[in-house]
Amino acid sequence: MLLMEIERAALLPQLGTTIGVVERRHTLPILSNVLINAQPGEARLLATDLELQVATVLKEVKVDTEFSLTVAARKLFDIVRALPDGAKIRLESKDSQIVLVAGRSRFTLQTLPAADFPRMESAAAEAHLQVPQNVLKRLLQLTQFAMANQDIRYYLNGLLLVLEGETLRLVATDGHRLSYAETKLASAHDNRDLIIPRKTVLELAKMLGEDEAPVEISLAGNLVTFAMDGVELMSKVVDGKFPDYQRVIPTAHDKKMIVNRQAAMQSLQRAAILSNEKFRSVRLVLGKDSLKVISTNNEQEEAQEELEARYEDTPLDIGFNVTYLLDGLAAVSGDDATLAFSDPNSSMLLTSASEPTFKYVVMPMRI
């Protein structure tokens, strides 16, 4: 019996949106599946890992009869991706299986009952806001790289979202560096904050577009939902206390150096080649209108780079993780970046005139 007809070009992007949520190995086999829910004229895909759920609407789909089933997400995605452009896909039912037919290709896949598929249900929203997709995407680009990855301090494995009146703020830290950015909202909201898990942040960043189409953000209990362009991403939030980021961001660093961003990145990348593989450390030596970047390793090898900079203060010699410096410089746009210091034992603050709300703090290293 025919269940559904759809063009490959309409199905593949929506499968791609859901596939990032599906875990390759899971204790519950059904979580490796995608749920297909359909009724005449419309069909939806849903995937979840019990912490994060993505639902998408299939457009330009022909559905003759209502049905609901689950099928292996990765296999279905790989099959559809491997089909030629312009292929028309037919899904047919066969006992506890579905048959995917496209031209002379035919694939028979096992299904599991839709009734067994777990779904996250959201309560009534306690807060609701709209942000242009390109604005939220840029905020994520400026902050997400500083999130921790599998840190025992689980509350660092994510991104802090802060609502404060008419301000939306995002903050990430792994304990060694901190990234901060904010934007103004169209209306004021009650103050609240929550930690969005790392996986959710990464999937959201992939889904957001480059235009000003809105993304609807809803907060309800321990859930946050992002809705845009027929896609709804729902996630549990991290239950934990985020560090006091306001105390970490320096306000009195008086030694300020302005560097050409691209030149500084190129010098750091070259110096990194001979840096210690484990600690990735480099020395920044600040002098009048010059910056030296020096790295050494256990083989007694050394790299030294020198570039012009605007600096009129006292000389300073301070060490940092070169990867952290490169991440911050790569995140911002514009020609120049400002590096602010206090002393060799204090953090560095990186800012840019092109990103007025962006602040990036890096702790020093002893070399």
C-alpha cells in the first residue's frame, strides 16, 4: 500500500536536520529511529535522544492515508542522500516494514511501532521572545567555541542564556576562557537565565539561517524551544549554577594594544607549529608599537614572530594557550582587535570595534 510520495530534494534537507539528534549507539533501539507522522496533505519527522528533540514539517508531500511509523534514521538518510538528484521517492507499507522505491531502486527497511517512540511535551510557555535568525546565529558564533566539552563540571558543558529586560545575553566558559555577547530585544522581559546543553547549541547553530526571519524562543520549566521555518527544536536545560561571569570580565585593564586581526592570526598560526604539543603555549611580548610571539617545545626548537601594533604602555611578557587566542580572533570580524592587559598574572580581554558587545577573556599560562 502506498503511504507517501515526495521529491528527494524536499525530503533530504529535513532528514539532515533531524539526523544530528540521533545517537548512533543507544540503549533504547527506537531512539536510533526517526518518527514519520502523516495525514493527507502533510507529514512530519521527529527525532529525539530524550534530552533534545527536533521536529520538522515535510513540504510538497503527497499522503493518501494517515499513518505513523518509525524507521532507522541513519539508514534512511544515507539511502535518500545516495539517490540521484530529481529522484521521486515512494514509501510503501509491507507488514512490519516499509519499502522505499525510487526509479529502479528498491529498499526494504524494518520499522518499530510509533506508539513506543518517546516524545518530549512542553508545558505552557513562561517566557516567549523573537530574535532574527541571523542575530542569534551571530551571537552563537561569538560564544559557542568557549563551551567546555565533557567537563566534570557539567554546567560548563553548555551556554548560558540570560534574559534581562530588553537584553538577550549569551555566555560560555570552560574555566580557562570566557566569551560573552549580547543583543537588544524589541521588548522587555522578566529577568531569568538558563544553561542550554552543548549538543543543543551545536544543532541550533546549524539550523539557523543568515536572514532576518524570526526564531521563536519559548521557555517553560526545564525546557527551551526554538521554532523557525517549519523546524522546532526542544531541549532540556542543564540543572546547575553557572559561574558569576560578571566577576570574570575585567573592567580596569589599562594596557591596551591594537593589532591587525589577520596579521596576528597568521603570526600565531606559524608560532603554534613549534609550540608544546600538550600545553600549546606561546609568549606575547609587548613593546612600543610591536608585538612578539614566541613559542618553544621540548626539542629546544623555537619560533619567533614580530608584528606591528599600536601600543604605548610599559613592556609586558605574558603567556597564553595559542588555540584560545586564535579562537577569539577568528570569532570576530573587522580589521583590528584590541587586547587589554593588567599584568603578567592577570587575564587578557579581547574586544573588537566591529562587535561592540563582544568580550573574550583568556586566563594566562605560566611558561
